[in-house]
Amino acid sequence: MTELESRFNFKEIDEKWGKYWESDGVFRAKVNPDKKSFTIVIPPPNVTGILHMGHALNNTLQDILIRYKRMTGFETLWMPGTDHAGIATQNVVEKQLAKEGKTRQDIGREQFTELLWSWKNKYGDTIIHQLKKLGSSCDWDRTRFTMDDEYSLAVKEVFIRLYHKGLIYRGEYIINWCPRCHTALSDEEAEHKDTAGKLYHIKYPIKGETGFVVVATTRPETMLGDTAVAVNPEDQRYASLRGKILMLPLVNREIPIIEDAFVDPAFGTGAVKVTPAHDPNDFHMGRRHNLRFINILYPDGKINRNGGQFHNMDRFVARKAVVEELDKLGLLVKIDEHSHAVGHCYRCNTVVEPYLSKQWFVKMAPLAQPAVKAVEEGRIKFYPDRWTKVYMNWMENIRDWCISRQIWWGHRIPVWYCQNCPEDKNMIVTSDAPAVCPHCGSKDLKQDEDVLDTWFSSWLWPFATLNWPKASKDLKYFYPGSALFTASEIIFFWVARMIMAGIEFMGDIPFSEVYIHGTVRDALGRKMSKSLGNAIDPLEIINEYGADALRFSLIINSGQDLYISKEKFEIGRNFANKIWNASRLILMNAKTIDPQFDLSKADLDLASQWIVSRMFTTVKRVGDCIDNYRYSEAESLINEFFWSQFCDWYLEIIKDQWDNPVIQNTALKILENSLKIIHPFMPFVTQELWAHIHPEQKDLGLQNWPKVQERLIQTEIENKMALIIELVTSIRNTRAEWNVKPAQKLDCVFVSDKPTIKSSLKETENAVVKRLAGLKSIEIRDDFPAQKNMASGVIADIKFYLSLEGAIDMEAEKRRILSQIEEQTRLMDGLNKRLSNEAFISKAKPEVVANDRQRLVELGEKIKKLKQIIADLE
RNA sequence: GGGCGCAUAGCUCAGUUGGUUAGAGCGCAGCGUUCACAUCGCUGAGGUCGAAGGUUCGAGCCCUUCUGUGCCCACCA
């Protein structure tokens, strides 16, 4: 065994093991009929992404579970990969192009796509490299990309299957249009944000009369596309207007007054302008009433020729201009402040427009139904449970999914149009480009220009990564997966859709447990973001504190959103350091190592039995915690065991017993098992130490989780030790109160008339208590009165006296004891009161009552002893 | 407009079927270093568990209302 450096040099060690894990395929997953499989698919980060704290948290959680499962005997697959992130990636490359003063249209589709690929090949794996720095134990050989050739086959296959099933259709509908990205978005991709806007009240003159109808709108420029005004049929105020025609100002179009129950008489004026091409509600009204659909916008958000004098103005410029013009004409009644939710593009934050266009949609209701059932029946569980409701609510109100995007980066829609055939019969839906039209034989075919929504490929991730639709042993063995880890924002985009796709195409759910973790925020509770400049870079933390510190600190409070500042990572750094140094101590002293050493057969002293008992208790509870996604609790248990018990007590106790081989072997055994249970949380430091101890069996992550030996979990031993700890602590406390210097050793007398206590004291007298409490001598007596110049205390059935010679003020010492009596009496009074309550005795659980009675006796004893001390001193 | 969280020590948070004297880390105070670790050790101070009601022998935990705060969903123009 080589000696350890005096400091934990995480930089070197992180790099060493990071490289090793990556290159040696340690975490390669293979079909193994002798083991159960345990699969996690990574939420594929965008190729544009760089590692942020959210990723760090997400991947640490996955790594903890996968490493734990690997050590507990599962064949684990953690499938890594990246997502092509259509709009986001295209935006990045377009921006780059813009620096050269070019647009994608300038260079054309083919060249632009090439540019995207070369960008992806150059930068797309950045985040994968960063994930490796975290210690993520993925099977890196399997790394997939949502636009790999094989993956693309799956995407096409799914489109074609759904099309033939009648679940994919094409049609002209109102969708969310991002004028900056020039594409349609799904409903989920339009983020509604509360915005302080204005409600404009405008007069529409009645044709041939002098009167007006006043309508209210938040988007006055859309009036250019109005083709009706609607009122509620029940609304008496407008009854006289039935059948009349209005003159739409500015464009002088004649538009009818229609009646529709949708209109809420209580809102605004009770009269609604109807713009069927630019509002979802108006769209439906337009259909119901056979209105004209007039599109007034170019795809870039400028007013088109239908806008007359406003042609070529940006929509927001036009808004102002329209209002000014109306005001000039005396048609503007008033402008109210009005707060409402406005949709924004989730990729570029531009205000989206409801826009009429021809798009592809997936009919979702039939897919949703079995996915709802799977959760209802508990085959899929959410952690924490409250997300179940969120999922259900969305699924039960699911709307059709707009899947076509007017961008160039993505899976091209596998549809060709015959230029010869009539419009409703010209569609050829097929995986590969057809040579001729199957209907007319024409070679004049054109592929659909659009690509598919990125999520239309991501929703296949759990099986497309295993090369579906090809059948394989891998697919059969590793699907369905076990757990999925993600943030709540992704439930609709991805989790729900994966469940639907899994059931539809694999006939089985893709995973059985979904763990929703919190959002990482800064110390003020703000979401970390580049633009706010409040982001803490995980790589910087890895560099300054180490990957283990990053992981451990992120997990320590992971129940909900976590607020972090840089100092927080000291928690993990300090713990890693503690592990390192405790190991150093043990490895320096454990020289007589017996490979056959067996804790259950060795003859152990009290302290050793105690730490063994504590260890197995901890192993058991940590395993339970991980199985139940209670990672922060697992870390607390580990911290408590390793630091507060193993280091602070056991290693201190055995400090003068290193010449005893049993002690050496015990300490080493405890260390080894500790390294194992800490490993999922802090893989680097534990791996490094393990390799020092066992150079021959290098990979700690491939070792077995410690087997709990129930027989060695002993409550009596733990109680005995607890008494000694209490005794030592109490003596230390008394010393501190009297300002006794640590170097000064005291004579001590223990007094107890209980033989059991006395025997337990004897066992530990010479070594433990004496050294840890800083005593010169210990005398055990059946009886001994309190003395002047001695400080006293009572622990359980034991009175102790510390000889302080002249350094003690007896009046102050009496006051100290009296205040203890007071405190104990207060507790006893409370207990007495409860125990004299009839209702408590008869209704409380018997063990609770018994426990209280026992405590009452103990308190009485203690008070008696304290009083005796006072009496002695009088 | 609906729904879901959160509120416990100066700070960040635990507290799993209601049951001893509500815990941890950081911070703070005192003491301590030729000892594996000052990224450390020992000792300590610090909380009427957001408010008010209620259920119960017993409430930080269950119920109701309120206040503050955060998030999600939603086609009132």
C-alpha cells in the first residue's frame, strides 16, 4: 500500500478517474440473463448546451441511483446522448451566419444544413465531455444523437405508423407562430407570461347609420383582419343590431354583426371584434359562421398587403400607427390598463402570434388514454407524488400536437407531394424518397419542406436509443427502463409524451418511476441564467472544490428548489477532506492486514462492536433511502455515521490501540464499507482510496454493496456506548464551565450503587473515558459524598466528581447544580401532570405511557442525586 | 380564473403513518494545534415551529380560515 498525500488533491484525482472511466468502458452494459436489468435514459441535453447547475443536479441524481443499483447486483444501463434541439441549434448557427452578414436563405437549405452538421460535430459533444467530469457512469459507447441515421429511421417509422393509423393529419389551423424563428410552435412551446398591456376601445360605425358599436381589443392592429363583430345572442343591448353591417374603419370593409354564445356580455363592451386568421377563438367563430379568413401578417411579423396603408410595418409599429389613425378619426374611445397573459417563444422569448397556417398535427386523445391509465393504475409513479395530478390534468385536457416546424434543422417530414395529382390526392407518405407517384407515375415529386418538432424525436428516446424498430436482445433486455429523472418543466414536453410513445410503439411503459427534482436557484431565489449573470458554473466549482464536493453539496438539500451560493460547496469539500484524512490515518496504522478478517467472528471490544453496529444500521438505512429517492437523507446518515461517530468517537477511542491487529482490521473494514456506501455520492475520492487499499480490484463501482449482518446490529451495545459518550461529554462540559485547560488532567470519582453500571464502567475505565475526558485517575465507589473543591454531575445512575482543587468557587458550583435541579424538576412536573391525567392513561398507547413512567423514575433518581450533592455541600 | 408548493435557530434546510427535552450544516461565542484533518477538534449560546381557530389525552405534523411568498395551467377579446 502506498502512502497517501497529506492533502486530498481532487484535481489530479478527478482527472485520473474521469479519464479511466471513460476509456476503459467500465460502465458498459451487456445483456446478462443472470441479472435483472436496470435502465435509466439520460434526458438528452441539447447539443447547444453547456453544463449548468440544473444538469449537474439532474445527472448526479441519476448517477447515485445507477451506481447504487450496479453495486446491488443489477445489470445497469445508463444511456447517454444528445438532442439536436431544432430551433435552438438553428438559432445559434443563424446568429453565427449573421456575423458574416448572411441569412440562411442566402446560402440555401443544403449548405445551411451542412453548416449545422459541422457545427454539431465541432461543438455538439461539449456537454457530454462536461458530464464525464461530473463522474457520470454512463455507457459512453452507446452515446446517441437524435439525428443519428438509425434514430432517424425510428422517427420516420413513427410518423408513418401514426399517419396510417389516422393519428397524424395535416390541416389549416391557428397555431403559435414565432415571427423571429419563422416557425410554428406547439402550445407547450408558447410560454404564457403575465404582461401589463392595454385594452383599446374602438368605435366601429354602423353602415348607413350614425351609430357605432364599441369593441375592445388588446391587439388593435389585428382589426385589419376583422371579418365580423360578435355579440352574445342573449345580450339585449345589442338586440336591435341584429343583421346589421358595420364599416370596418381604416380598411373600409363591410363586416357583419354575428351572434355567438362564446361572447361574454360582461367583458369589455360585450361586443367582440372577430379576426379569424389571428385568434384561436375567432378562428372557431369564423368556422361556425362561415366568415372570411384574412391573414394580415407576413411570417416575420410585418403587416402584409391586406393591411393597406400599414403594409410592411412591424406588428408593434402598426399597433401604434393604427391607434393613432383611429384617434385622428375620432374612433378611439379610451385606453385601459390591462394585464393579461401573452405567449412568448420558449427559444427566443419573442411574442408569438396566433397565425393561420397549414401544419401537421398528432391527434393526441387516443394516445393519452392508455397513458392516463398507466399512471392511474400505479404502473408509473411520480416522486414526489403531487406531480401525478399535474400530469393527469394535462393529459385529460390534452390538445392536438402541432409537429411541423418551418426550419431546416431536424427530421424532414417523410411526405412527398405529386405535382401532377390533385391537391387532396397528391400525398405520398413513405420513409424513402419515392421515384414516381404511385397514382399517376409522375416523377415530379416534391418533399414537404418542413421538419418535425424536436420533441417528436425525443419522445422515442427510451427505445429509439436501443435501435427500435429493429428487434434486438438489447431492446428486449433493457426496455422498459426503470427510473426517469427530470425537472417539472419537462413533464409535458417529454415525460408525458414518452409514456404515450412507449405504450403505443413498444406496448409497454418506458419507465416505472419518474423523479421530479427541483430547480437550482441563486441565493436570492432567482432562476440561474446567463442573462441575469447569477449563474454558478459547475465546472468552476469542480475546479475549485472538486466534482465530489459539487455532487455532495447539490444533493444535501434536494427536496425542492434549491438556493445555492458558492459557499455551499464547502460542505462537500470538507466532507471529502474528512474521508481522505480518516483514510490516511487508518492506512498509516493498519499494517497487519488479514484478508480473511471477518467482523462476525472477531473478538471485538465494546467500541468496535458499537461502530460495527452503527455501520450496518447505516448501510441498511442508506440503501432504503436511495431506493426511495431520499438522497439528502442518505447523505445526512452517511455524514452522521462517518464523521460524528466513526471519526469523532471510534477513531479517537482507538488512537492508542493501533498495535492491536483486531483494531487495525476492524477500522479498515469499517472504512472499506464506508467507502462503498459513500461511493454513489462521491465516486472520485472513494475510488481513489479504494484503489490504494485494493490495487488488484480496481473498480469500487463494480464491488458489491456491503451485506448487512443483522446479528451485528446490537441495541444493548449501542446503549452502553451511548452512556459512555454521554459521560465523556458531560465531563467535558463541566471542565469547560470551570475553564479547565485541556492539558490539565483531573482526578475523578464515579459513584453508583448499580452493579451493571459499575461493570460497564470498569470495561472502559482505563482507556476510553480517561483519555477522552482528560482524566488522570478514575475511582469507582458505591458511595462518596460531594466534596468542597470538586465539581459534580449526574449522568443516568452515575454521579461523578471532578477534583478541581482550588480552582472552583463552591457557591457558583452549587448554583450550577441547583439550576440543573430546576430544569429537571420542570421536566418532571410536566411528566407528572401528563401521567396524572386519566384520559392520557386510558387513551394513549400503552408503550407511550410505560415509557413516560420509566422516564419519571429516571428523572426522580437524577433529581435525588443532584439534591444529595447539594446536601453534601451544605 | 383554476391548481400546486413553501413559511421551523441570524442564514440554508431536515423533521415519513400525531407521542420523550424540535435537529443538522453554516454563522456566532469561549477554549484548543509537535497528534489524520484549522477544509480540524472540544464546549456552548440561539427557536412561543407565519397568524388565528378547531380535532385530540397529546399538534411542528391532521382540519378550517387568514397573511406572506414562489411556481404551473387557462382561448375574457
